[in-house]
Amino acid sequence: MIWLDTNQDGLIDYKEFCSKFTNTWNKEAENFIRERARVKLDELNYMMSNHMHGAANGFHMFDNKTGVLAYSDFCSLITALYKAAFKEPPTYQVMKDIYDSIDVRRDGRIDYNEWRSAFRIQTAVKVSEEE
């Protein structure tokens, strides 16, 4: 509580309260959410490798042949993945944070390029050998 009471008068006034929770808190919260999403992405990548033969297959199993994952498709994928791993799926807020971290265009859908970028999927390139 002392860190809130900047003038140390024993009271926390509105200005003191807001100054501590607007800039600092927002940055700390953003960093926390970003780091939590990154950790979960690593965990998902590992789980998809083990249970879905990779992140690319995971995407295509749940995109309904549209080339994009809506939030409901993403939740189905995550739920199925955690069920296959005998784990409890993340909470709604964690799933939403992960989804938002992948949806870099912020259009409410995850396309394959966003997915590929999030999971660092390499596209196979066929190279012909010249003799």
C-alpha cells in the first residue's frame, strides 16, 4: 500500500491511485498477457506435434476447409488437443489471449499465414537438382 501513497499522507487519493494503475499497470499487464500467450503457444506447438502430427495439421483439421479459424474453431481445436493430452483446457480468458496473439491482423479470424507465423511452420520448398 505504501507504493500507492506517493505523498505518504496515509491516504490514497484518486490521482495517486490512477497514476499507479494506468501506465504502469497497463504495460505490466500487457507484458504478462503477451508472455503467457507465448508460453502457451510453445506448449500448444509441442502438444500438436505429439497429438496432431504438427501445427499445420492441427490447423487443417479444424478450419472446415475455409482456410481460416474462427474463434469457435480455435476453441474446438484447443479443447480437442487438451483432451487428447488428458489435460484441463485453458480458461476462456487464456484462450482468448492466445487467439488474439495469433490474430495479428485483428480481423477476428486466424488465417494460415498468421498460424504459420505463430508456430514458425516452415513451408517445404521443392528444389530441383541441376546436373
